[in-house]
Amino acid sequence: MTRTIGIVGAGAVARALAAALTRRGAPEFHLLVWARRLEAAAAVAQLAQSGQLVQGRASAAASIGELRHCDVILVAVSDAAIEAVGELLLSEFTTQEPGSLSFPQAILHTGGARTGEDALAALASLDTALGSLHPLVAVSGDAAPAPELFAGMPFAVEATTAEATALARDLVGAMGGFEVELPAAPSRSAAREQKTRYHALATMVATGVVTLVDQAAAAMASADPVERERFRRAYGELARSAARNVLRDRGASVLTGAIARGDDALVDRHLAALAGTPNEPLYRAVESAARRMLNEPTAETPDPS
Ligand SMILES: NC(=O)c1ccc[n+]([C@@H]2O[C@H](COP(=O)([O-])OP(=O)(O)OC[C@H]3O[C@@H](n4cnc5c(N)ncnc54)[C@H](OP(=O)(O)O)[C@@H]3O)[C@@H](O)[C@H]2O)c1
């Protein structure tokens, strides 16, 4: 049976989900997109019809209440708006057909920092599971994202029922992604704290890479934008090679450079070269993280893949 998936939002993640759920080889889904501007929702649906997307069917909903008969709803709006969208869904669903017991099987938001039960608490009285499906991916604002954007990429999923968790995992599989399972939490409050910690660290990694590359390029280029772009490209490629090493091997063996080699004289020269600049504290923070990594016990850990 073809599943109908409601998407709320028309931003970067909503567009990427629409593209990935209609990619070649995915099961056939019907997408129903609602956003607070109808033309923005229509543009997301249009992606599916334009030949950019290759499977399924998509249309825009004029009212969020139309999503009530979807099998699952993905709420892909700004984190600060998830609660308000939960309240809007509750009010639309309960005023449109009061007394009806038919609701989506699950309503999942795409934010990384909060559980579904927490962020969508307004919907707790409905007979629908609440959860989250978070792509651990840096999604930029491409108007027409690649259908394969999520292929081979990690997602964190959780939901209030086992069926809804399985459904979220199915959607991840349909997009070609895989699940990064968070450790079992002993209580709801521990699960909430764990999600925020997981997301803080994701931000540290994604924002860290981008800002370190940008700061290094800016420092090399002074005020020349062409020069800055040249160095952004160069340090960006360096970041890509370092990330490749992280994925290829484990432990401190993937560290390269003066700190890893124990060349303290060179580290001192680096620090002298950066002294008094905004990059000095960044270098020192990276140095201390690298030294912690180098001092970790080297016991063999099993490969989780
Ligand atoms: N971008 C990423 O790398 C990434 C990765 C993983 C997860 N996420 C998560 O995915 C979610 C969406 O992120 P995004 O990057 O797609 O954000 P985005 O590009 O800024 O899009 C946000 C969307 O939310 C809508 N919105 C904002 N306030 C709203 C409200 N009160 N009612 C209804 N709609 C509202 C916006 O509508 P308008 O266009 O009308 O303003 C827009 O369609 C967030 O929870 C984010 O943490 C993002």
C-alpha cells in the first residue's frame, strides 16, 4: 500500500526530505506538503513533478488540517517553531472532525535537540505516536537538493511506540540512510538530556569544521575576497582529507601534524605565529583536544560498522 507522508515546512530539510523520499528506487510515497506560505509548499511539491524527482507524487495542502489522513507527518520547521506547529496540528485536527479517531500513525519532527514527546507534547492527547527523525547531515539551502543527499548518511530516530520507531526506520531506509542508535536512556528525562547533548556535539562538529576553515582562510587572505575564497577551497580540501581519515581508521592514529608527531618546538612556533590573533585560542583548544586524544588508552575497540 502506498503510504502518504505529510511534510510540514518548506525549508532546507523539507526540500531535502521531499527529494530523498521520491528518489529512484525508494518505495512509492504520496507527499502532501504544508507550509505557512502556500507558494512555498507548492514549490516543494513541484520539485517532485518537475523531473528533478523521479518517484511518487506530491501536492501542496492549503490547510495543515489536510495532513490529518496522512500515515505519518514529518515536521521540518525551525526548532523554535516545532511546539507552535504541534499546537496548530492539535487545534486543526480536533476542530475539523471532532470525535473522529483517525490520526496519523506517527508525527515526527526533524530537530536533533529534543525528543518528539517533549517538543510535540501538545499532541499527547491524540492517538498518534510522537517522535523525531533527525538527519545527522549538514543540509544547505539548495532550492533543488539532490535526491541522493541522504544516501549513506546517519539519522537518529526515536518515538513513543515501537511501531512508530519501526516506521521512522523504514523512512530512513527508503532515503538510503542508516540509523545511528543513541544509547538506551533509563528515563524520559535522561532521554531528553541525551538528545540535547547529542545535538550540541553535532553542532560542535559541523559548525566547528566550517568555522575553522573559514577563520583560517580569512587569516590568510586579509580583506581580499578572491584570495579568501582560494584559501577556503584549499583548507576545505584539507578538512575533507582529515574527515576521510576519521572514517577510515580509529583512535589517535588518524591524527596528523605537529601535535600528533610530538614536535613541541614546531607547536611553539605555530603559537608564536598566531599570538594575539583570534585563531590563537582556537589553536590552543584544538591542541588540548588532540593531546587528550593522544593520551587515551589504545585498547582495541570493536568496529561498530
Ligand atoms: N539544515 C540542517 O542542516 C538540518 C539538519 C538536520 C536537522 N535539521 C532540523 O530540521 C528542522 C528544519 O531545519 P531547516 O534547516 O530546514 O530550516 P529552514 O531552512 O530555516 O526552514 C525552516 C522552515 O520552518 C518554517 N517555519 C518557521 N516558523 C514557522 C512557524 N511558526 N509555523 C510554520 N512554519 C514555520 C519556515 O517557513 P517560512 O519559509 O515561511 O519562514 C521554513 O519553511 C530544524 O528542526 C532543524 O534543526 C536541520
